[in-house]
Amino acid sequence: MARWHLSLTIPGPEDGADAPLFQRIAWAIADEIRRGRLAPGAPLPGSRRLATELGVHRNTVIAAYAELRAEGWIEATTGSATRVAAVLAGTLPPTPQAFAPTRLGVPLEAGFDLPGPAPATSWPEPPRAQYLLAGGFPDLRQVPTQALARAWRRAITRNPAALLAYGDPRGDDRLRAALAEMLATLRGLATTADDVLVTRGSQMALDLVGRTLLSSGDAVVVEALGYQPAWAAFRAAGATLLPLPVDAAGLRVDLLPDLLARHRVRAVYVTPHHQYPTTVTLSAARRLQLLNLAATHRFAVIEDDYDHEFHYEGRPVLPLASADPHGVVVYLGTLSKVLAPGLRVGFVVAPAALLERLAELRTRVDRQGDHITERAVAELLEDGEVQRHARRMRRVYAERRDVLGEALRTHLGDAVSFELPSGGMSLWARLDDALPAEALAAEALKRGVGVYIGRRFAFDDAPLQALRLGFGGLEPAALREAARRLGESAGVVGGRRAP
Ligand SMILES: Cc1ncc(COP(=O)(O)O)c(C=O)c1O
């Protein structure tokens, strides 16, 4: 019998290993082999002897050996002696850390080359604050979760064979039909289910469209100020971004011909309904000019209509896509505002030639969306629940907008100037120069109020004397309190008493 020199260290719960004992013994032996302390072909002690040495039941060692044999670490040879497998010779480098899959952690550094430096985060998290005015988030406490849960349950129990299987990469057919119907009746888009591709939020749509439409070096015109996550998606697709300013009538389309003369522009990304972040609506004249330029120069207009439902002055303005005879508009929508961002339901409407390619790319990325959730949302659209919720929330948000506007006037006076937005869930407030935005935001955060400063939306990262204040998620009383604290912060930063 061969001499047994090894003293095994069996990892235990204190090492983060809480697997059964036989498994941990097997790991310890495999680790010895991996470290080269047990050579290929080396004999192992009999199970009885090892059990005695380790002070465990023999069956535990038998189970450990069986495990090691199944994994190919050891082999039983003639005469029933157990040996380290011979074929392992020279194939395994010793590992610097214990082999057992404990919770010792994944190495921080990759053992392989990564291309370039880590990318900057495309959308930093909002500040943690008691009163979060940052971001145009909907009020999630009011989402019809019971109806959604019932619809989800119906979807998974009634249709498991269809909805739990691989399905259409364009999305659940009932949701595509329900969205098409909504677009036709409320947004003036004469669509059918075949014109719609459901995505996981508009962010996926931006990424798919970017990667399908753009090649390295292609120029994309973007609004500046604008929506960074869209820029990140286009940049990742290799595009060069050309910023175009915005004013009180939205994107300065009048400046576009000059860019078109100097660059081969492949796409223009716009938020015409409520410009992000300034909330203004693109004027009718600029809409027409944009569509005409697109048709002439054959570029795509990527229209991001992220909060269509929430328009407070009259009816919502119809999307560019509703007046697009030339097939230049790629229309993106989302249920993130009207229902909830965590559902990750967005969609694209585009000419069939593009939609087909988007579906193909989607198949490669994700295969398909979450058809159960999609079916549940389809039911909520079919029975009017989403539309009722939207109508109710429009009144709620309109009131909150007015409350915030009034509270800002009360507590900040002429230190801020703004127009009440005609839609959306945020207010764009310009700040007096005596009130530096970053200092004000920092002071407000100390008082529990989180805001986004204008710089966050700047293309050139230049400081900007403005705040974007979201009012969707806070009740009127909380909005008043947040504005009061903001006023207090302004008093500290501006060196004067709030009005
Ligand atoms: C300009 C813009 N587009 C799209 C979205 C929605 O993104 P998603 O559908 O990925 O949640 C938002 C949400 O804040 C937005 O501001």
C-alpha cells in the first residue's frame, strides 16, 4: 500500500463552503491534484483508511471518491486501488486559491485582455433622497398592480404551452395588436400588429435601432441638451454624434441643413412631444421641415415619444410618425411612464424592411421578450385598464405640476424662472446666476431633496444654470415640503434669505 503523505484541509462553513461533507472532501482532494501535490497516477488510500484518518464515516469517503470518479479526477484501477487519473498529466495549472467553489469571491481583475478602458456609466443613478425630484418617474404606488397580477396569472395558467415556449421575437401577438390599436386610435398612426416590434423598454429599441441602422463613423444628429442613454446606444453602435441646440420651439431644425451639407447624416434623434430635458414641444413648422429634409437626404428620424399620454394643455400633439408618407420615421414608445419602468415594455414602429432586421437582431440578443408579461399588459390594454389609469394619472400629474410650480414661486421667488410644462412629469427651471446649480443641488441633498442639475443633460458636460425637477412621484404635500427645503438651500447657497 502506498504511503499517504497528505494532510487534507477540508473547507468548512467558515470558508464559505456549506456543501455536504462528502462534497467538501472531494473538493479538498481535487484541490490537492490541481495544486500538483497529488501527481497523475498517484495511488489514493482505501476508503476505510481515509475515513479513519479524517474521522468520518466510511460511506462519506466512498461518496467523495464516487464524486471524484464521476468528474474524472480519479480512476479505479485493477486490483481495486484508486489512483489519480493519468490523463490529467500536465493539463492543469496549479491555482493560487482554494479550488473549492466556496464564496471566496470572483477575482476582480480579468485574466484575459479587455478592449480599452471601462466605459463611463451612461446614466448615473439618481441621488438617494427623502424627496426625490430627480427624474420624471411615474407614481408607482398608483399602478393597477392587482389587475396586472390577475392578468399575469391568467396568462401563465391559461396559455403555458404558447407563452412559456420560444415565441415570436417581435413580441406577443396580442400585445402587438393592442399597441397597434392604441396607436391608431390615440396617436394617429395607421398601424397593424405587423408594424410593431415589442422591446424591453425603449432603451432596447434605441440599441437595436442603433446597431441595425448605423455603421462605424456614421453621423447621428442629437438634441443638445438631450437624453444621454440614447447617445450611449448610438455611440456604442459606432456613430459620431452631432449635437444640435434646442430652444423654446424644440430642436433647431433650422440649423440642420448646414450640418447636412457638411456630414453624411444617417439619423436624427428627437423627442418632439416633450423635449428631453427641457419639456418644450417641437413646433409644427420644424416638424414639417424635419420630415422634408429626411425625405430629401434619406436619413432616419428616430422619434422617441416616451410620455405621449401625459399632455395637459389640450390634446397631445400627434407624433411625427403619424404624418410620414416617405417612411423616414422610426417611432419608439414605452410603457415606462404610463405604467411602470420595471415592466420593461417598449416598442418600435418602423417600415417593414427595418422591422425585419430589428427582429433578426433581437433574436440574436435576447431571442424574444417576456411573453407572459406582454400578454398581461395586452389584456390591460384590451379591457381599457391602461387607458383608464392614464386618464386618472393625467389629472394627478397635472395637479402635481401646478403644485410644484406654485411652491417654487413661493419658496424660490425670482431665483428660478420656468414655464409650466405642457406635458410630462418634469419641470425645467432656469436658475439665477447667483445660485450655482451644483452648489444648490448639494445643499438640497443635505436637506433630503434630490434634484438633477442641467449639466447632466449637456452634450459638452458644461455647467448649466438649470434644474430638471420631476413631480410625478411625489404627493402635493411632499412637493411643497421639497420646494420649501429647496428654497432654504437657495437661501444658504445664494447668501440671502429665501422669499
Ligand atoms: C427621453 C426618454 N426616452 C425613453 C425613456 C424610457 O426609457 P425606457 O422605455 O427604456 O424605460 C425615458 C425615461 O425616462 C426618457 O426620458
